[in-house]
Amino acid sequence: MKHLTLSILSFLLGGVTFGQTYWQQEVNYTIQVKLDDKNHTISGFDEFEYVNNSPDNLDRIYIHLWPNAYRNGKTALGKQQYAGGETTLRFGAQEDLGNIDSLDFKLNGQTVKWEYDPINIDIAVILLPTPLLPGQRVSVSTPFKVKIPSGSISRLGHIGQSYQITQWYPKPAVYDKNGWNPIPYLNQGEFYSEYGSFDVSITLPKNYIVAATGDLQTQSEIDFLNAKASETQKRFADYLEQKQGKAGNTPFPESSEEFKTIRYTQSKVHDFAWFADKRYGVLK
């Protein structure tokens, strides 16, 4: 009995020790982005606070540039899809491909050395001028521009002026007890990302309807969606008819020449995605 009691006590104490030594890094984003629905691009500015909760000194930060997975058939995604019989990234039209560029990383507002991974173009590494010590935090920022690929390839994409914007901004790879996890974009499986907070402002033509991660903070957009919900309820039979027919052929209305900026915030999540279409109905 003594042996059993000691074994149970040892197990419980071991669990307590494990719980006390567990840690996760934290990333807090502020992102501004603008949609160009004529050229199917988004241009923005990404700034994030990176908090080193690990017990290690970090001399670099790996960054995911996942839109570059759509650049050509030589990426990890291109090779994976080609092996599965999908050939768009290897042989498709240039207009269907995507990428991210216009990057200029800064560390606490100062230019910093960075480079692309020699194997995976959808990964970069920022070389820190001085190690980031346990408990310290640093601000990383960069402009960026994404050419949105065809929505027929994977998660990020557009079909006409219907936009599915996922895995779209520069974001640090996970650093855990095993070290860095600079994983290239792949079509199968989910994405390993650090948790933190998001403050995202999206600018686009005024008649787009947006669904996004987080809590909408813009009262004018809340009013717009409430009005759309009333309109959708009145036209619900029309939406059902479209669904039973060929909804994909529903024409896009002309984009408003006036733009709006809408803001979303959320904490304790590991990603931010948004979807935009001028034809959406809204129910509340």
C-alpha cells in the first residue's frame, strides 16, 4: 500500500512539475489591408508584437509567407498537388497563380537582416541583431502585397470577385519545446500557429459584405449588416431559388467607387481569415 501511495504521489507531483514548466509564445497583431478587386490583390501593413515566453535565447524568428506557396509548381504545395494529379501550379496560367512580395521587415522600427529559406520560398527568417531573451518582447513590422490566386487551387483564392482570404499575412512560425517549426504550406491538414490577439482593419469597396474572424468594431458596418439582414429576409425566396439553380452564375454587381474601412478584434486565437462578396445575403 505504501508503494502504491508513493507511486500515485510521484505521478501527481510529476504532473504538477510538467504544468509549471509548460509555455507558449505569444503574438499580437495589428494589420491594415486594402482589397483591389480589379487586379485581385491585397496590400497592407503587418505589425506584430512577439513575446518570448520560452526559457531560450532566440537569435532569429522564422516567418511564414504562405501566399508564396501559390507561386509555381516548385513549392511544397505545388509538388504535393502535382503528385496528386493537380497541375495548375506547375502548368497553369500566370493569372491563376499567387504570391506575396513588397516585404521590408523592421525590428522595433529599425531595418533588420532577413532572407528567404533556401528550400521553401514560403518561409523567411529574420536574423536578430541581439538575442531575444526569455521574457522579452519585440515589435516586427513589414508592408506586404498579395496577388490572390485562383480559388480552385487551395484555401486562399478568389472566384471572380468572391474572395476567400486565408493564410494571407506574414506570421511567425511556432517555437516550442522542440525548437522552430518552419513548416511550408501544404493542402492537407491544418496550420500550426502561435496564439495571441488580432486587431485587423480591412478597406474595400462599400458594397462588399464581409465575414471575418473576431468581433466587428465598426458601428456603420453593423448598421449596414442589420439593413442587409432585413433585406435578405424579405428576399429569402429569391436566395432559395438561386441556391436550387446555378448560384455560381449569379452576376457580380458593379463595385462601389466609395470605400469603407471595417475593423475586427479578437484575442486568444491563432489565425485571422476573412471572406468578401457583393452578392452575400445576411441572416441574423
